[in-house]
Amino acid sequence: MYDYDDYVMISEIQHFTFCRRQWALIHLEDQWQENLRTVEGKILHEKTHETQSEVRDGVVITRGMQVFSHELGINGVCDTVEFRPDPHGVTLHGRIGTYKPVPVEYKRGKPKEHNADIFQLCAQAMCLEEMLVCEINEGFLFYGETRRRQHVILDESLRDEVSAKFMEIHEYRRRGYTPKVKPTKSCGACSLKDICLPTLMKRSSAKAYLNEKLAEQGDDQCESY
Ligand code: SF4
């Protein structure tokens, strides 16, 4: 169990999975840069949260639901939770029958090579299970670019990975630890690449880089005389 002040946002697992340094720059050092991807992602999320609740074909669709897990020390918002009629489901205030909760997370773009979106969806389901005292074994990711839903099975190994990642995030927070730069192919799409300076770190040393820059300046001055 965690103190409420130590809770982390569910969405942090996305940044943490993409790059631990990016997570630390955003969540420990309050650095944030918007690029096209983050802006488009925000617009898609705002559209998703326009309506709070509606019923379609017997399915109760709830948007923007606040969720938490005391066990994982996390909280956040589910884009959409579909409550589908199910004899083994949970009761809902003001509604007849029982329902099975199924989280649906909206993303811009298309399915990714890494599991960041799947981890986030699973964390939402784990929160819902704790709050509603039920089991949720599936969820969906909807991608704006492909306009398709990806079905995700929420099995034990996935839950273990999510729990381990949040334990790691809590530990990094406790230590206030920002990992060093390790340039990867993800850096090209990173919204913090200009702050993180991966190209600088690829050089043999900072001293060599500075010497190179000074030499360039010297050349420029010579040319201007
Ligand atoms: S530029 Fe690369 S190393 Fe730096 S935060 Fe982004 S992904 Fe991580």
C-alpha cells in the first residue's frame, strides 16, 4: 500500500516503457515539449471524453471514468469503459441487471512495436477490478490511424509485468533518479529529443564536441575577415 501523495498516474507507464529517461524528464524534472504526436493524441482524448455516459444496444458506455488502485499506488482516467450485460458481472447504480466492465483506450496512430499501450490498458483494468471487485480478462485499444480495435487478453504474465513496472516507477521516484541517455531508434519520434540531446551523447565526449564547435566558430570568424 502507498501513501496517496506517492500515487503515480497510470499514463506514466507509457513514457516509462517508451524510454525511462523520457519518463524521468517529464515526471521528475517537469520537462515537456509538445510535438505533433502529443498534440494529436490530446485532441483524440478530448474528443473521447466529450460524453460521460450513454447506452447503446444494452451496453452502458462510460467515458472519462476516474480509476485508482491502492495496491499499485496508481490513479488515472479510463477513456471508455463498456459495461456489457453479463450474468456474472457487477451491478451498476441505478441500472437493472449485471454487467462486465471492458476498458477501451483510444490512441492516435497505429499499433506500436512496444507494449506501452497494452500496459496502460492492463493497468486500467487492474484498477477497475480492485474498485468493482471483479475480474476483467479482456480490453481493447482503438487506433485513430487504422480506425480499428485491437483485442487484448489481460493474462497473468501481462499483469505481472505491469505490477513490476509500477514498482520500478515508484522506486525511481523515491530515488529521484534520471537515467543517462541511451540513444535508440525511438529517439527520432521522441517529443523531448531537443532537451535530451541524444546526438550530443553519441559523440566521443562532451569535450570533443565543444572543441569541434569552437573550431567551427574560429573558422567562421576567419572567413569573415
Ligand atoms: S531522446 Fe531518446 S534517450 Fe532521450 S528521452 Fe527521448 S527516447 Fe529517451
